[in-house]
Amino acid sequence: MKYYIIAGEASGDLHGSNLIKELRKLDKAANIRAWGGDLMQLAGGAVVKHYRDLAFMGFIEVVKNLPTIMQNLKFCKQDVLAFRPDVLILIDYPGFNLRIAKWAKEQGFKVIYYISPQVWAWKESRVKLIRNVVDKMLVILPFEREFYETKWDYKVEYVGHPLVQVVNEYRDAHKNELSYTKPVIAILPGSRKQELAAKLPIMLEATKSFPEYQFVVAKATSLDDSYYQPFLANYPEVKSVKNKTYALLSIATAALVTSGTATLETALFGVPQVVCYKSSSISYEIAKRLITIKYISLVNLIMNKPVVTELIQHELTANNITKELNALLHNKDRQQQIQQDYKSLMSLLQQGGNASEKAAQLVVDFMHANA
């Protein structure tokens, strides 16, 4: 069969690559064309557009890049029509993918969504569109099934979270890839230029208060090393690694983490963390009025309580980071509570089994049933 997969971010590239691996096990003749990144390419997908050319964060940034986004939509439609896939598989990235889903349904293509847009956080009205244009929704967060089925009477499949298997496989196969003379605190500032510029300088400023620790920045594979140079220039004691985020987390004592998938990855490695979020003032003010959830980190959202501290916008200061890091490093009760909550989190996310394997099986079963 012919599969067309669209992922627009680094996390989508990771999950898309594992989905491709499982699809190829089930369908030896699979012909897969994709938007994604290096991981999806290595897994066997023919990547025609890289996610580094697609990732725009925040309302203002999206508006500024609107001509590029519209051109990408036009190219995508032309490419899908030329390829004529048996199924279109969309991975998160809702601003783009929901537009493609609506168009694809009108063209008669089968549409499967793997990793739901966060409609439970904002723009809940999008569920009406999803019900009309998505033939099958595969969700990875335990509360999403109840959200869709109870509140919106829309049947979805919970497959578990794909990161559980990714992290477990890494920990089984890799040991001590990195070594430092001091205990390590990881800095995971994200993969987008806008978020790096807003948060990394504040994270780095906090490192001055912890001379007994080695801070290490995890660089995004999608960005050139030269982009980090102006930020790191005044912090020669801070190290950096590239394409070794998991190796870094496996030895980290604590971490400063930008909001998003990285918060969950950090938790799955059992690393206490401070979640850091900051965007442009206008983007933040707009988001604050639209987003209805209590937390921004996946860890807190899934557990429905403040497991990890979130420093958001004006709260993200070097002094506040220092205060929270001190608590993580020296408060035994805090450390024990976090580890207990992390174990509960892992249990919730493992309920679906191997997410990538289950998702691929559901895709193939759906296609056979609708052949």
C-alpha cells in the first residue's frame, strides 16, 4: 500500500519514524512518502519536506510566516495528488494537518490522525471538524479517550504513549555514553529558534549559582551549532551535546526543560525537572485568553496535579530557576515525591502497550477493512 505521512516537528519525526518501522514490518511492500525529518528518512520514508522548514511557534511568528505556510499547503496538496496514497496519516501539527485533512477528505482520501491535536487545551471546536474529516483517530494520552468519547461521542483508539517504548529501548541498549567530572544538570531549551532566544539566556544565567554542577545544553539536531554560539559565548563552563539528549538525560541529576514532549521524556528517565516557558508578550497574552488547561507540561496534565514546577513567562527568571533547582537537589521529601509520581505516570502510559506497534496494526487493519 501507499502511505503519505505528515509530521511537522521534531517529536513528530520521532514518532513517525517508529510508526514507519512498524508499518514496514506489517506491509513488506509499503511505499511511504512523508513530511518529517532525518529519523523518518532513516526508517524508510521518502521525506519531501523537512520539519525544520515548517516549525513556527506563536501567533505572531505564524502571521509573519503566513506566505511560506500557504505555499507549503499548496505544495502538499499537489504532492498528495501526484502520489495518490491509499491513506494519509497525520501526526499532530494541527494548524497545517487539519487543513490538509479537510481537503483530503473532499478529494476522497482516507485520513488517519495519529497523536491528536491538543483540542482539549484550546480550540475545542476543532473536534467538529475532526469528526467530519478524520476516518480514524489514534490517541496517546489516557485522558483523551474519555474527552472524545464521553464529551463528543467520537470513538477513538488509545494506543499508549510511544515515548515509553522509545525510552525503554534506549535504556536497554545504551550505557554511559557521556561522562563528566561533576554531577550533571541538563538544559533542554527546545528546537525552535524563537523559543531558544526567549528561554536559553535565562536558563544559562541560573547556571552561575551552581558551580559544583556541570550544566550541559542539548542542542537541537535541526539547528546549526553556530546558532548557539552567541548564547554560550559568555558561559565557557557550560558544555553542550548534539543528538545525545537521551544520553544526557540518562546521567542527569536534574534538568531545566522547555515545555512540550521533552518534559515527558525527562520524566520517563526519572530526572527531576523545572519546566520553563516563555514566548513573545503578544503571543503569550493571546494564548492566555484561549488556553483552558491548568498546566502546560505533559507530566502535570496527565497526572492532573503539579508534579513538576512550571515557570511561565514573567515567572521564568534566573532567581526562580535557582530556587526551584535548589529544592530539587537538596529537598529529600521533594525528591521522593517526584519519583513516586513519575512511577504512577509510567504506569498510566503503559496501559496501551507498544504504541507504535499498536498504531501500525490499527492502520493496516483499517485499510484492509476499507479496501
